Amino acid sequence: MDAEDQRAPSAGTTSASGSGHDRRATPAVYVPERRLADRRIGRNLPASVLTPPAPPPPPHLDDYASIVGRAQIDALRFLAHELRGKSIKMVNSTALGGGVAEMLNRLVPLLSELQVPAHWDVITGGNDFFEVTKAFHNALHGSAYELTQAAKDIFLMYTEQNRQRMHFDEELVVIHDPQPVGLVLSRGKTRASWVWRCHIDLSNPDRKVWDFLRPFVEQYDAAIFSSQSFARQLSIPQYLFYPCIDPLSEKNRELSDAEIQQVCDDFAIDRSRPIVTQVSRFDRLKDPVGVVKAYKLAKKYVDCQLVLAGGGASDDPEGAAVLQEVRDEAGEDPDIIILDLPPWCALQINALQRASTIIVQKSLKEGFGLTVTEALWKGKPTIAGAVGGIPNQIIHKLTGVLVHSVEGCAFQIRYLLTHPEFARTIGANGREHVKENFLMTTNVKRWLLLFRLLEQAKARMPKAA
Ligand code: UDP
């Protein structure tokens, strides 16, 4: 298997072709020199992490029965029955890295197992395209951006290239996020219903970028947002779909203590002392520098180590610069462990989350925040920025704690480390909240319901003469 093959989604009937624009620097574990001597650990990641593991066989629907109950699985089969033989295409901008790819990797084979064949395609583009779409992404999140004609031209040129390359033979086409939004220009030639699944917060977008993208969005049959607060006024129907995690994936399955210990040994993490962890791409909107600052404030009062684990997703050119800012802020502290992980490290992330005493997700802007879902599912007391979809997951002081500043985050780290009973309670509540609302099986149910609805609407439309 060559490197490009390894980047493509692996499961079921997926047909993603890989985004072909990986700019990752050599992954490395960063530890200050003093720490190297102390813990006999090299600058490079352990060999076990450098090569992608063979993907484990995808779970089957019945495997979820022990987690969500047999009745839930029967309900999915019932809903799928009417859709048998009809197919779905999912399109996004990256095969690996980020929450969308993570979800599609499981959703696609489960739909196919329900005999609703699902295909996954990934748009391609050069660095110039992904720089423009990254800037659009940030601008839609509210950052200042000067939209130029050159940026529009780049976006339209790659949209056209992808339209030439892709076929849309399915009954339902689902386009994820702004990068491929322009593919809807192909809808005229298809029999499909077209849905735009927006994973980002559109509540306060840069006006010019939104004015440019909106005409594309309004050509869809419907738009789906991850939180009530993300939606815009649109001329098309809108739906609320919470994202989800897969409790049986490498990222979330139960691990033995030996597996957790092995990962901690690999990264020289001391499990006898409190561990505060943030898992995130190195992206300014995830505020990893703010996490280091909060840790430093809390550390004046409580002993702990800080683990920052992440990588640059393949559609994020800013990752390397942000990683350097984090290293600069961390300075020489031997208790700050920065892990620039390759994108296939699901098991390691699972183990790091499970080894943690507290998990932080101090985002300044967020889509839904799947890392929060993952942390809650593991029963971890979680501190997170009150942005995007995070308040849907964290009910303050019940399923976790919400923060608005570096100081607030530092206070909560200190509080949770010194109030373990409260920390345990919110961790347990968080896990229940995820079980009810944010697991993969609920997501499959939402897609089946929407697909049925759109097919019924199509059937009511007068046939063209
Ligand atoms: N993730 C990962 N490797 C990393 C950083 C993050 O596998 O180096 C995973 C993380 O565990 C989660 C997803 O990527 O499953 C991130 O989703 P989220 O919604 O939190 O943020 P996004 O990156 O999509 O903005």
C-alpha cells in the first residue's frame, strides 16, 4: 500500500481519492532538552507511531447493540427498509484529519450495511485552493478577510475541475462544508436531492465571503447545521443534526490498562501525577497557546503535566506556524509534552484521553467539537470554551464546565484537580449525555429519516413532461 492509499478512507464502499495535498512536516514529539536527559526520550516519535496501522475491520450494526440496546438497531433496519437500493454520495475536502472525515469513515459503511449504498468522494485542489478555502473557513467563523477576485477565481477554477472529474449518479448527494459547495452547479444534470451539510458556525460570517457562497447554498434542497445557533436565514429548509462519535472506533473503544500504559510510556507521560490534555489540530481557533497559559497559571497552585496532542489536518496550511507558537510559549517546562502526531494515531489519542485526569478544549471558535464528545464519552471531567456546539454538549457544572478566558480555564483546572468527587460526577454525567445524543447510531437514524423525507418530497413533485 503506498502513502496515498493509506490516506484514503478505508471502510465499506468508499471511493475517496485522497486530497493529494499533504503538507505535514515530519511528525515529532517535542520535549525540552532538559527533559530529554531526565526521561531518556528522543526527539522523534516512537517507531510504533510512525507507520499507519492496518485498519481494524469495521464493526457491524449488531456490534452496537450492547452499547445502545437492541431496539435502536431494529429501528435503523426498519427505517432503512424503504430506502433499499437507493444510494447516497458524501463529498468533503479531506480523507483524513478533522471531525468530518472521522464521521464519514464510519457512517458510510454502516449505511451500506443497511443496504443504502453510500459512496464517499474527496475533492482535490492545489495549495492555492486550500489556502483560499482555509481563509474562507476562518472568515465564515468571523475573522477579518479581504475577499479578492483572485481568491474567487481560484475557488471557481477548482470547483470546475472537480465537477469535470466527479459523477453524481446517486439519489442523494450530501456536500460537506464550504470547500466543495460549488459542486451544486452540477445538480441540473442529476436526479438527486442535494443537501449541504455545514459543520461550521455561520452565525457571524464575514459578509463578503458569505455573499459569495450563499448563492451556491441556496441551490440546495436543504441545509443542515450542527447547532441551532449556527444557522443563517436561508430560502431553503434547514435541519439540525448533531455530529457524533463511534464508540467502537480505535479512537473511542474501551482500552486495557496495559494499552494505556504503553502509550504513556512511549510519550514519557507520568501517570502517577495529574495529566491535563488538549487534543486538537494546531490551529489558532483551538487556542493551544491559551491552554499553555492556563496551565502555567494553574501550575502555581497544583501539580500537573500538560499534554498537547495534535497535528495539522491535511487541509490546514497554518498548522506548522501555530505549532511553533505553542513551542515558544511552552519554553523549557519539562512537564509540557507537545505531540505532533501523524493523522493515523487514533489509538494513541484514545489512550491519551483515557490517561488524562482532565481534558481541555479551549476553543475560541468551534464547529461542534468532537474532541469534547470523545472526552465526555470517556467519562472525563472536561473544561471547554463556551463556543460553537460545545454548549450543546457541556451543560455547565453538570456534564462538564464551560470557560471564557485563560484565567477561567486555569481556575477550573485548579478546581477540578482539587475536587475529585465533583470531577468524577460531571465526568459520569457527560458520558450519559453522549450516549443519549451523540453516538453514531443516532446519526445514522437522522440520515435515514432525512433521506426518506426527501424521497417522499420528490415523489410528490409533478413529473416533468
Ligand atoms: N484528531 C486527530 N488527530 C489530531 C487532532 C485531532 O485524530 O492530531 C481528531 C480528534 O480526536 C477528533 C477530530 O480529529 O476526532 C477533531 O474534530 P473536532 O470537531 O474536535 O475539530 P476539527 O478538527 O474538525 O475542527
